[in-house]
Amino acid sequence: MSFLLKIFMVTLFFSSCGSDVKPSPRRDMEIKDRQSDMGEDVFVDLDDQKDLGVSADGRTQDMMDMGAQDETLLLEVNADLNNGVSKDIEFTVPEEAKAVFVQVIGRGAQAFTLSSWKNGDKSELVTENWVDTTTGSLCKECPNRVFVSEAVSISMAPNNDKVELKPGVHHIRVWGINAEENPLNTQVLIRVKMRNTTPPENASLLLNLHFSGAYNLTAQSAQSDRTFQSALNIMKDVYKQGKINVKVNYFDIDPSFQIIPDIGTPNSDLLKLFAINKPEADPNGINIFFVKELQSSTPVRGKSGGIPGPLFHGSLMSGVAIALKHKVTDGFVIAHELGHYLGLFHSSERPQTMIHDQLSDTLENDDTNLMFYEVAGSKLSSSQYKVIRLNPWVQ
Ligand SMILES: [Zn+2]
């Protein structure tokens, strides 16, 4: 399996997010165009990494944890990948664990996933060596899905209502390749966290909103901009229906982040955007970055740093990016990307792929669901809210 294909597929999954392609007679042509782009991706030379100002280990200096009290660090260890795979890594999950998050932190232009995750009762959460036998970046057959992600890979279990997290000794293996499509020989940081409790019935979710100045939206002007506030209220309503009260803070970021070029290529400036870690931003809030444009071969309205995203700020995937260019008022795009960051896959990918999420109460190809690949809908199912509420960002 080549990096090119896997990274492309990741791009497909993410950039379908927020998406881009509206239903139109041209859709077939657009899909064809997209497929032909696959072979045209150009890799950034690895030497360019240093131009991004990213430290040698791919982490920014001030990467830190949120201060939530009901999450516990189960394991923090550097692991060596030899010929693309780590040794077996163990950690113990206590009885009270509600969810476990395996965070693999590497560099840009490298791609990672878990090639195995054994539950506390030895059953498989992630099917052993799936990555060697599956086409594409997503483990469709895994009881608990994972996928290949650039730089930072986060795997959450359970991420659907058909698997159960079992206490006991868990085993994982990390898999990785570089931009030259070769198995990695490198070191990654692994941080495993668990959530100990579920949030109260009336929960809260904090967001740090960051403004690049695109369309004159700044930390100050956004607070009174009627169009922006209306979009924000649409997003808040989606979460309010799941009894999650969204609160926001406002910050400015450098205007050089208004245009993010070539987000589909390895080590793009998108990673630099996600790594922004303003000391005044609340560590308990998810970072959302409002830019003018996320440039790609097809229009992209939003992108999440993972499914779910990292539980901390300052990594190359620590945030959600929203492109204001396509539709400034679309609060559903913000809600959708946030859904990814909290752990939701698309309820259905584009029909040709026949890929649907693993949740028992989401209908196939239901365009009223918020997580439909095109962001056509506004609703979340009760199991989708359940997954979201397992995430420590929801308190
Ligand atoms: Zn999406």
C-alpha cells in the first residue's frame, strides 16, 4: 500500500468533509477529476520540513494537555518503528475506563496508524495487520475503525456502539511509512489516555475560535458580526440537541494563515496552522481556525485534525480548520468538522464507496444526518451523541 494512495484517501475522507462537492449534474465529472488528481500529488521534499518551523520530533515546544480532571494518562512512551512497525506495546485499562485514546505523535510527511489493538479480553478492536491487506487508508473491517493519518494518529475505543471496551491488558502496534512510500525507521511518542467518567446530562464544550482576519473577521469583529454569529448559533443548536452547551473564546492569529496552500500534499502549511498554540487560549477548549481558503485540487470547506483529533494543543493535527471562502454562514460545516474532531466518522461516504459508519442508528445515505459526507443535514443520532460524549473535550 503506497503512502500516496493512503494519504490521498485520508485527504478524500477529510476533504469530503465540509464538503466541497454539492449535488450537481457535474458530480461524476468532479469525482473523475478527483481520481485523476490522485496520481498527480507531488511530494514535498523532506528537507522542506525545517522550513515549517517544526521541531525535529514534529512537536511544538509547548504541546500541553487539557486540564480535565476525569482523564488519566495510562502510558507515555517513546516507541521505535523498525521497518515500519513497532514492537507490541502494552497498557492496562482499569474497570472504570469509559473510553481510551491512543495518540501516536510523529512528524509531517510521515503517516501512521495502529496495525493492531487487542482489547482487555484479547478480542480484536483493530484487526491485526489490516493495513497490509486493505486497499485505502480506512480499516473498514476493524470492529473499532482506525485509519492512516499524517503526523499524528489518534485512535479512540469504543468509537461505535457495537464494540465494548474491556478492562485488562491491551496490546497495540504502531505502523508507519514515509513520504517516499517506505516503511519508517523512526521514533514516535505514544500517549494513551482514558476517560474515567461520562459527562453530566447537561454537558459543556469549550471552543477557542481563532481568526486570521479573512473577510474582515477578527476576534473583535466576529463577536458582533451578525452573519458569523448566526452560523455560530446554528452550530451551537446542533450540540444543544444532545444537551451539550457550547461556549466560545475569541483569538486572533497571524494573517499569513489566511490562505493555506496545497493541503493535500504531505507536510503542508495546514500542519503549521493546527500547531498554533496561543498561551492565552484555554487548554480545555478545542482550537478552531477560520481561514479564507484551504487550497486543494477540489474546494474544501473544512478539515479536522483527526477522527478524533488530539486531546491536546500544539501538535501538527491539534485543531479544526474552516475555510470561509465557500460559505461564511454555514454553521453546519463547523458542527460537522467538530463532530469529526470529537470522534465521528461520516455516516455515509459518497454512494460509490459503499462505506457507512458502524453505528446502529444512523441510516445509510441519509442526507439529513450532519455527518453525511456532503454536510447536507443537521441531525445527529443518539449513538452519535454518545460517541461525542465519550470525548474528554466534552465536560
Ligand atoms: Zn466530513
